[in-house]
Amino acid sequence: MVRFVEMNPGWNVTVWDDDDMDGIIRRGAEEGIISREECDVLVGNGTGSTAAHPVERSDLARMLIIYLHGGMYVDVDAIVNPRNFDEVFTPTVKMCLPSFLSTNFAQSLLCSSPGNFLYLKTIREMSAIRMGTPKSEGKDKDKDGAEYRPPLERREGWASRQGLFSMGPPTYNRVVFRLFFGMSISGGSPGLDLAREGNWTFDDVLFEIDHQAGDLVATGNFVDKCDSFVSRPFEGCKKHWSRHTLYGLYGIGGWGDAVDEVWRKAVEKERNATMVPRVIVTYHPDASRLPSKVYKNVGRLAKGWTHLVYDDTNATTFLRDNFRPEYAELYESLLSDVNDKGTRWGTRADLLMYAHLYKRGGLWLDARAQLRVNADGLLRRPRTVYAVRPDTLSRSKSGSSAPPLLALPSGHRLMLELAERIVAAGESRDGGVKLSTGPSLLDEIRFESGAESAAQDIDANVRDEWSYRFLNEVCDDGTSAEMSSGECPRNDPDAGGGACCIVSDGDGRVVLRSRYANYPF
């Protein structure tokens, strides 16, 4: 660079930093070249929004610099060869179009007089990719035949590697070929497009530019030649450093890997947010009465999961802290008989289950139910409600209306609607009338999802982008071979513990058994 300055004393050399780059982008918005919304996406708006990746900002900034100021732009990882540029930029030359290794027109080296429409058109097309082109009046394409598209997706403010690259060389090359040659190419691999168009090579393109517009457009190959405009030290005429070493001197790194890592972490975080939280929730009016085998079952088949046990004390606290007062008031009004195995106990469990799953999500495992498979292997889908299709005998014999298993991420509005329905029913009941929680939860989920059959495994997102997976429950009085084989223990169903049941998935794998031999505890 110093040698270049010595040989070209009439040239003003400026190094642009991040602030300069953001400044030229803001100027582009002030002059109406880009929208203020796009400017905010790129540089942030001062209210906590994250700026776009430096590569995205610099790709636009270089176009704005050349369009507004003119001159020559050179990437930071290039070295200007020591030569007199007056020999290149004669009085008639208005711009340059060097190629990179005879594959495309180099975006890392730009030069032009100010106000060149080519750069304005490139900026406009970059904006269309970045911000999207809205669909209007039911039309699928704009006046130029381009399909409407949504804005680029972003994670932590950064577009994806593919999105970033699409606004770089491919867009620039599409504009150059369209304006100079009237050719429509993909932009990603101009050489291949040229071969398909008419058996051209990129060198043929350079020859035509030089032959037809040599006085106006300076061109040449950006390659390992010491007489080219510029060269890179890791691929130019004098290899002094490796790319890694050179980038280390500049304090920069490979942008693509950095973008991929940000996206990987963000996508993983988003996916985790839509998965069932690794929390198993159990309720018993008196947690001290839960036998150790309940905890051992969860500890063995849900390693790494949190086991949250509610009783009537911390359940009331949870409802009071997270919902309107009527929730805790209703719960407390149902505590008149903690040994009641019927409506009062079941209603408390229902209210707590719906409220907790709405607020925090997780896997609700009824105290009578025993896991038979690893919990991680059972709940593997994002934004999915896992529910049990109750057996008829289970409905008639179960001491609780709560299902043996219900699992989903937090925030499903159906859970809130069910909890609200219970509270509303409680507020309207007479003191001596038993409270009914209404239709079964499964029927509500079937109605919500639009499933024709309760056993249907709905993979498509039917409503609110939620999927529903129903597990099958089979119950009897505990005397059948299936139930006595260890999947469900024998017990007298009239003792208050409910029917003996096994729950299986769509492959027939038993995932749950209900109940324990000595239930109720």
C-alpha cells in the first residue's frame, strides 16, 4: 500500500472502518437509496436491535461508496500492486470490470465514476433480497417477472451464510450480465450459465468488453499476475502469507464459519424452546406419602430431568404466584377432604395440571403411572402435544380425571382455556354440588386439532402450528394375561386405585403402565 501511494501521489487512499461503513449506509437511507427500515436492519436502531454481520454491511457499503463517491474499492485482504494507475484509468475510462480467476466479475475490486446506474441497480436488488418483495393484489410476480419473496431470516441479527452470499457476487454478476449483455444468469456460476447460453467462456466475455467498450471499461483478470490491478498474498504473484496468517494479522476470521455457528446455536435454542421441557411433574395431596419407587422410576428412566412434585401446599403457592386469585381460591376450597378419591382430588389435579403445563410445560406423570421407556426417546418432536386416548374402562374406574400422561411445551392456549373453564365452573357452582370439569381432556384436544380419530397421529401442523400425538390406553380389571405379565400389577379395581392399564405408542411399544400395585398411596 505504501509503495502504491508513492507511485500514485495524486490518489487519495482512505481506510474505512465499521463506523465509516455504518455512516455510508445511513447516508444511503437519508438519500432514499435504501429504506430507513433496511438501515435499521443493517446497523441497528439503538433500541437493542442487533446489527447485521459485517460482511453484509460491507457488501452494501462498497456499492454505496462507488455509487456516491466513485473511485476504486479494494478488499482488505488484497495488496495493490506497485504500478502507475494513470496507465489504467485513462481520461476515457468510466469504470472497471475485472474478473476473478475467469469465473465471475470480481466484487472485491470495484472502480467507477460516481452515479453509475449499475451500482444503484445492484443496491436495489440486494435490498429486494434482504427485505423481501411483498405480494400485492394476489400477484405472484412483480412487473419484471421476479417472484415475490419474504425478508431474509435472521438469527441474532445475522442472515444465514447462503443469504449473505446471495447478496454478494451472485447479485452483482446478475446485474452486470443483464445490463451489459442482456443475458439472464443465475449469478452463482456465470461460467456454467455462459456455456449453456451459447458455448461462451468467461474469457470471451472479457474479450467482448475490451473489443466493444475498451475505451470506457477497463477489464482484466484478477489472478496471480504482478501486472494485475491487485493481488492477494495467498494467491497472488508473491505468496508471503497463508490466508490464516494474513487474517490473523488483520484480526479477522472466516465469516462463513462464524455465521454457521451463530445459526446453529440459535436454531438449537429455538428448537429446544419448542420441545417438551425436561421436567416431570407429579401431584399428590401429601408428597410425604409418595413411596420411594415413584422417585426411583423417574430417576432411572428420566436421567437428567427435573422431577417436580406438587402437593397441596406448593400447588397453592404456584397458582397464587402465577394466576389470578380465583385459581388459588378454588383450589383451597376443594381441600375439605384430602383423602377424597373422587371429584375434589381429581379436580385439584386437573386444575394444577392445566395451569402448570400452560405456564411452564413439561411431562405430567400421574402419581399412579409408571414409566416403561426412556423419557427422552418418547418425546422427540417439537411443538407437539403428547396425550393418551383413554380406555372406556379407565374412564369409569379411574379415581382421577387426570390422564396418566400429558406432555407439551409451555404456552398452549388450550391448557389455559381448560384451566379457565374449571375456575369458571367452580365460581358458578352451589356449595353442596360436586364440581364437574366437563368433557375429557382428550376430547378437547381432538376438537382443537381437528383429528377425526382420537388415535390418529397428526404429523401436519393443524392449528397454531401444533402437532398432536395420541398414545393408546388399554385397560381391564388386571386379570388378563397381558396385564398380569408384569406390565400392570394385579389389584382389585374397586379398592379405589382404578383400572389396570398399559399405554403404548403407534408401534405397539409399551411406554407406560398404570397403576402401581398399592395405589392409592
